[in-house]
Amino acid sequence: MLLEINDALERLARINPRLAYVVECRFFAGFDDAETAIALGLTDRTVRRDWIKARAWLSRELDYHAAVSLT
């Protein structure tokens, strides 16, 4: 599963690098919204919106690849 997450995160980085950076800060570094905002030079609100978008994208991507691998 970790390999699939890494692959999906790399695909996300090619599409929207900022969303991937938010995921890296939140998921891997354990930063909260404020810490992520400071690290990336964004507002807390932008980080929250990006986090929601990134989680949704990754969820769809991982669901899709899981379904494809079952066939």
C-alpha cells in the first residue's frame, strides 16, 4: 500500500506540485495547517482547501488503481 501511495503522490506532484507539498507536510512531516502554511508560504485557509483537494484526489486515484488491479 505504501508503494501505491508514493506512486499516486508522484502523479499528483506532476499535476499540481503544491497539493503534493501539502500532503508531504501534513502526512509525512506531521505538520498542522499553520505549520504547513508557514513552510509553504501560504495562508491557513489555502492549506485547508488544498488538503481537502489532495485527499480527495488521492482517494479517487488509489480507489481506481485498486479496482484496476483486481481485474
